[in-house]
Amino acid sequence: MAQAHPTDRNIYFVPHSSKWPFFGSIALFVTMIGFASWLNEITWGRPVFFVGMLMTLAVLFMWFGDVIRESVGGNYNKQVDVSFRMGMVWFIFSEVMFFAAFFGALFYTRTFALPWISGEGDGAATHALLWEGFSSGWPNNGPAAVGGQFQTIPAWGLPLLNTLILLTSGSTVTAAHHALKAGHRKALLVWLGLTVVLGCVFLFFQAEEYIHAYSALNLTLGSGIYGSTFFMLTGFHGLHVFLGTLMLAIIWLRCLRGHFDRDNHFAFEAVAWYWHFVDVVWLMLFLFVYVL
């Protein structure tokens, strides 16, 4: 990317305007149009969704490539580093609020909506009027039994295994960070590579869980309120694990090429923060979705 001014460590680096936000918005628009159409069983929705995903990944690859070239070119100083850190903090905060919305929907459904419709508390009149005979037990596919009967996934099988995998990956990425700060290049690559492998294993087991849910348990996205909240929460978390694993793999390649040293490695730290956030979200999912 062309520079707006000559490199000067005392000047805040400001690049020329970038075309990637424009192309990124188009890619995200195509992705969401495809996803919404896929959910509504429109035939072209699924291929459009995957085309949009490929477009998004391509934009991210090119955009991050520009940022990497700026970084290794020596354009960033302490002021830029602070900006990146603040930006990552706000990004993770936005992700916290994103998942808070889905956890809030789960909490509202279980604590207020279902008991109210079933006639508990002040909902007796509503219960008699809307759906007499409805019981609010959880898991529940709603008063209309949308999607038919289904079975849930036991918490102490694959979900517990995936919990242990993610907790282990949080330890390995921390070990990699310590190795980087200590200047132990070989240990850095081993621990970080193991973190990438653990992320891939998690995704594999989650795919196995989804296949089993659809084929053997009749638990689908259309299984009423339980199915929708279950797949929205676990599915979006799986998407974040995929993105985190991809970022960790790119950081591993950058470590292999010697892009970082013990004092300048914020890209590594940012991805590590993101990965720990993913771990924490999964622990909440395991507790509130699988166990309780």
C-alpha cells in the first residue's frame, strides 16, 4: 500500500484510503443475503452464502496483507500500537454484546416467556386464551411443537470433550506467548501450532455433533425455540472458532517468517485475546446450553 508520507517513527502513520472496506461490505451483504435465503429454503441461498464467505475471506486476506506490509515496513510507532490495542478491545466488546443478545434471548425464553404462556404467575388468562394445556418444561419446541419431537445432546459426551479441548488450547496459546517473549522460536512454533490443531479438532467434533443431531436426534434449526437458540449460539460460536483458528494459522506463518520479536508482537497478542474470548464464551455455552 502506498504511504501517505515518508516513514517517520515520530509521526502517526496514516495510509492512503483503502478500497477494502467497500469490497468487504459487498462481500458481507452477499453472505447475509445467501444465509437468509438458505434459512428460508430458497434454492440459490446456499451457494450464494458460500460465495459470499469466499468473497469475505478473499477481502480479509488482501486487507490483512496490506496491514502486514505496513507493519514489517516499519510504519507503526507506539501511538499506532495504542490505537490497535484500543480497536481490538472495542472489537471484543462488540462481540461480547453480540453473544449477550443470544444469551439474553435464551434467558428471557426460559425465565419469562415459556412460564408465562404455560399459565404460571400472572399468565393464567393468557395460558387459557392462547394455548391451554401447554407445559413450559425445558428443552421445549414451543406450544405448536414446531419441528416435532427431538432429543437433546448430552453435556458429558462431545460437549465436555470440546470443553477440555478449548481449555487446553487456551493454555497452549499462553505457552506460545511466553515462548515468544522469551525468544524461544522453536517452542513458539510448537505451542502455537498445537493451538491451531486443537482448534481444528474442536471444529471437527462440532461438525460430528451437528450431523448426529440432524440425522439421529431430529434436533434441527427448525426444532422450535430450543433448536433455534441452540444452533444460533453454538453455530455462531463455531464460526468464531473457525475465524480464530484461521487467524492463529496466519500468525503461525508470520512467526515462521520472523515477523515478531519479544517487544513488538501485538498481532499475536490480539489473536490470543480473541482466542481467550472464544474460550470464555464456550464455557458459558457449556453451562447454560448443555448442562442447565
